[in-house]
Amino acid sequence: MKHTAETTVDEPVVGAMPQTDRERWVILNPVSGTADHAGQVRELAAECGYRVRKTDYEGHAAELAQQAATGDVTLVAVAGGDGTLHEVVNGLDDEDALDRVTVVPLPVGTENVVANNLGVRSIEQGFDVVETGARRRIDLGVADGELFPMSCIAGLLADASIATSDELKERFGSMAFVVAGLQEMAAFDGLHVDLTAVSQGEETRWSGEAICVLVGNIRRFAKEGGQANVEDGHLEVVIIEQMPTSEMVVEALTQRVLGEETKNVFHVRASQLEIRTADEETIDFSLDGEPHSDSELVLYTRPRSLRVCVGPDYDPSPFYS
């Protein structure tokens, strides 16, 4: 397994940005979410002195991030969902620019998990926290060499995420993932998992049939459940074991309604992780909602490697009062 990167220190609360931060871009995905945000983003960007670069196709956000990194841009606002942010982070990393470019998400996608976890609740607040908020360095997860700010998910939930079309998102919003999940459930026959997790030099192993495996980096890393501390250098791993449908309903009610631990859910924290399936079958997985597949997954963390602007209620801890 690969080793994690060297950690860095938190950055303090800031007021007005220094002059070196005045070259700013907005990378705008005009079709994210309900696709009605482009005008507002452009208006606010013009007021604040940002240059807007619009994405035209899948993967374009990564290319634009690479262009920003090779110029004088030191701050990138990402007007898109978690998938757009995923592309931007990987584009910046391709140019070794994560140390010199600050990122702020503008929540215009369907779920906006990362933006909400960073305390950025609206487009206006996203522009505002650049001027008045704090800057923090947060962890990134790595799966087979690709960075993910939010999560890596395999199994039924990954199938549902991949199957959730733009048309479903437009019709049902966040409920689109539920609709797609119900459609996928009938054809899903389980996932045999052999997992090895490493934390502080100690190994934890798990083997068996699973409905899904969730590996999260950020506080609430999936609508379906799972919480992680985004500044502790660890990934939070949740395995939901295979079970009859009737038991699955009871498990969901027990965890969501009563807030109790259940016997069919396995948790472990890890800085490094390996996931394999029986007979080296292909694993279909979702990185921040983007589909991938491989015969095995090797994951690890890059602690505090992404500099972000955060809102006033940001808290890296996964624990709620």
C-alpha cells in the first residue's frame, strides 16, 4: 500500500484577501442541478472580479482547472455539484497546484455534499466566505490514483448513483437517487468483499457478502449514511452486510429513526485500505458520483492537502449534538 502525505497545519481566519489572491476564476457547470444558476453566478462573479470559464463537456472542468493552475490563478470557485468539484481537484493535482490554489464550492448541484459540509449553503455565501471566512486544509482520499474529496462507494448504492441520470435528477431532485436505487435493487445480487484496513500500523480484516461498501472522507459523505472527520487523516469505512429485504428495512429504521447501532453494519477507520472481490471480479464503484471499475481498490489518504474556504458553521467533526 501507498503511504500518506505529510500533514500541514490549519490556516487562520482571514478578512480581505491579499493582493496575490486577486486572480480568481469561476469554473461554471451550467447544467448542474436544475440548470438555472448560470445567470446568477455570472452576475456575482462580475461584481467580485472573477473570470468565468464554462464547461462544455464531461471532463472539461478538469481541463479548465489545469489551465488555471498553469497561469496566475490562485483561487477557483466551483459552480457545480460534487462531480464538478471532483474534476477540478484532480485537474489541479495534475499540475501539482493544490498547494498554491484555494478552492471554494458554489452549491448549484443536486446534492452539494462537500459544499454543505464546508458550511457553504448558497451561491452568495460562497463568494462571501472568500472575503470573510476561514481557510482550512482538508484531507483528500485517493482511490487507484484518483483523488476524491467526498466518497468512494461500491455495491448497490454505487449502482444507484451511476444509474441516476440527469433526466431523473431534473425530475426528482435529490429523490432521484432513491428512485434509481429502487430500480437497481431488483437486479442486485450482492458483492463478495475481502477488505484489509490499516490504521496506525494495525490491520483490520473483513470478509463476506455486502450490499454496499462506503468509504468516506468528509463529515456526511453520503445521503444514505456515513460520517467522517475531514481533517484527521483517516477514511471512514462502512460495510452494510447482505441481508433479506425485510431485515434491510428494519436495519434502516433502527439506524435512521432510533439512531442505534445494528448487527449488520461494520465500521472501521483507516488511513490505507484494500478491497477485493471473489475470483477477482470487477468492482463497479462511484468516486464522488463518477463511475469507475477495477478488479481491486487500493485507497489511502492525503491529509490536509486541499485548501478550501469554509463557512462560519464549518466543523470537521462528524459528531452531532
